[in-house]
Amino acid sequence: MATVKLYVLSSGLLWAEKGFLFNFGTQEDTGEKYEPESVAGISCQYFIDHSDAKILFDLGWNMEDFSKLKGFPQRENEDGKEIEQAPDENPKSQLEKIGVSIDEIDYVVISHLMAEHAGWLPLFREKKARIIVQKKELEYAYANKDRSRFAPEPFHSWMYWSRHFDHPDLNYELVEGDRELVDGVQIMHTPGHTPGYQIMKVRLQKSGPIVLSACETWHNYYGVGVNAVAPGIPHCFSYSYGDELRNFRKIKQIVGEEKGQIFFGHDYKQFQTLKKVPEYYD
Ligand SMILES: [Zn+2]
């Protein structure tokens, strides 16, 4: 039987206006008045150490890019900070904590190619790692890249930076739909936030199934949105809100049936409760 360990890696903190993150419900829907507020968001990366393959899921953001972004959508916290990243909050340094080199990585799965998930992709140029993205996502990234004039999603376009993903020496393997990468490690195509958005599910012996939902917080699945009759709040900018909500519902159903749990990649509150590298889930 395969042995599998799941590590949670950190990529530092970003503060944003909460209205940038979610489509909130009206006061009538939610019983709560919307108040502007700065919310801290983590950007998780995950390392799956499987006896058949070493897998990274998402790569976080890099300081060089984000220190150039000023103001909206970032919003200062009480201490006047918009971003915070320690020098070791990148995939290479996080893996070094457990003696793993990026040269050993077999697969880099990317949920979607936006800047806070694909920021360290150039680290994998000329490496053996196969970069697993949905074919639709790479097409969407090229269509939107660097604020393309003809971008299908103008609001998204600033988050697709070609310097992250547009390199001929990145070893892409494009997938369409769901795929079992190795025994017990699944890629699930969950379009909505973007057309090629994907998440992962890892089956662990002791901890059970864990869904790695890279670009979400608890609120996306369980908060109450506009005119909502059921929980679930799409991101404030998404390619398809309907698809996104349908996929949240699908994941919640799977997690319910399989008695699993969801790790929310942007949820700082949950992140504080999780084991971090060098500790792991098995
Ligand atoms: Zn995200």
C-alpha cells in the first residue's frame, strides 16, 4: 500500500478589502450590515510525499511581484502592512525544511495560473517536474495575460502574468477534466472561478480524505451570498458564478459522504490551526 504524507507550506500574508474577496449578501439576505474591513489571507502551497511521486500543489506568490502592487485590491491592516512574507516563505525554502530539493519533484499541479498561485513557477524551468494544468486554464491565461486588450475577463487580466507561465522550458502536461495522478491523489476540475480551475483530493490513511481547495476560504463554501437560499459565496470576480457555486456544492457533498475535510488555501484563520511543515498529515 502506498504511503502518503501531506505537508502544508506557507507563502506569507496578503491583506485585502473583504469586498474584493467575496460577493457578500445584502443585509436582508444575511442579517448583517456590510462593513469595509481589511482581511488577512494566506496563500498555501501543499507538498504530497507519495511513495510513487513527489507532488507540489500550487506555488504561492513572490515578493518581487507583489511589492509593486499598491492600493486596491490590497488594503492595509492596522499596522499599515499590505503584504508580509518571510525569506523562507517560498516553495524551495519550505521544502528544504524537510530535506527535499525542487529537483526531486515529479509533478507541480497548479490550481490556476493567477499571480498568487503560480508566482514561483519559473523555479521549475528546465526541471524534470511535469507542470499539470488544465488545457483550458493555460488557454485562458494566454488570453488574459498582462492585461490583454482582448481579454475575456478584463478584471482577471491583471492577475495573469506571462513571466510566470510563458516559458518554453516549463514541462507542461495539459489535462482535461479529472485525473487520478497516483493512487489516492486526485485532480478535480472545478471550473467557475476560472474555466480551468482545479483542486486536489488526497486520501490519507489516518486523517482520511482531504480536499485542497487552493483559492478559497471557509466563507466561499459556507458563507451566505447575494439572494442565497443555500450557503456558498463565489469570489467577487469569477468566470462563472453558477459553475463555481455548483462545484462548491459538489465538493461539500463529497466531503460529507466520505467524512473528509477541506483545507482552504486562502483561509488564514484555518491555517493557524493546521500543522505546518515540517509536521505533516498522514
Ligand atoms: Zn487565489
